[in-house]
Amino acid sequence: MEKISMYNATVPNFVRTLGNLKNILVKAKAWIKEKKIDEPTLLGARLALDQFSLVKQVQVASDNAKGTAVRLIGAEPPAFEDSEQTLAALVERIEKTIVFLETLTPEQFAGSEERRITLKYFPGKYLLGLDYLNGYGLPNFYFHMTTAYSILRHYGLSIGKADYIGELPFKDL
């Protein structure tokens, strides 16, 4: 059994969950074609007037995955342009995020539990790595993932919890 680590709590989970979102977006692409749904309208859909649109939810989930992981290793996250205007472009962004995350190694996360993490929107403050991961990084990532899923589900895409969770690493008894 593998020991929990900051790496294991981030990179594999982000990669798996983003892969699940990619699969959901691929389903959405086929669904809008079949149902003759206007793609820009769906991309602009939101659950509440003051929430981000579907396209922004996916962009922010991508940003949170790479940003959380990279801040923990003491680096700055790579910037992606927020120029996606199609489901296919969002799928490409997720793929690019996964490829980037897969370049990170467990060794880079050594000592990250105690690393001081600062965020520009909390000036003069910092969180220790473990507090950042548990209190901000993971919840923020999953918030935007869940909201993207919920927008698509709300508008009629036939998806369920199994699509969100994806395959589990079951072992035989």
C-alpha cells in the first residue's frame, strides 16, 4: 500500500478527475450535435447569474489543478490563455493540463507540507502547504469541477456520479 503524500494527494487525483471531466466534455460534444444545441449558449451557461460560465469553470479547474500542485513545489504555475470557445478547445486545455501535471515528480513535493504558500488575493498572509492543500487547493479544484459537471447535468446531458468519479482502483479480495 502506498503511503499518502502531498504528491499522491494532488497530481494523481487532479489527473484522474480532469480525465473524467474530459470524458464528460466529449459526451457533451456528441450530445449537442445530436440535440442540435447551440454550443456557444451551452459554454456560456451557468447555474446562477453571479457564477462563472461553463467555459470559465473548466478553465479555473485546470488552473487550480496546475496552480495547487506547482505552488506546493515552490514554483509559479504556467499560464494558459483563457481563449477556449468550443468544447473541443476545452478538451485540449484539459489534455495540456494533464500532460503538464504528469511532468511533476513525487520528489519535487518533499517538504511541501511546511512550505509557505502566498496568494495574490490574500495580501500579507500565507498558508502552510498542508493547510493550503486541504483548506484551499483541493476544495477550490473540486468546487469548479463539480460546478462544471452540474451545469452540464442541469442543462440535460445524461451523466451521473459514475462519470464524475470515474474508474476506481479496485483490488480483488
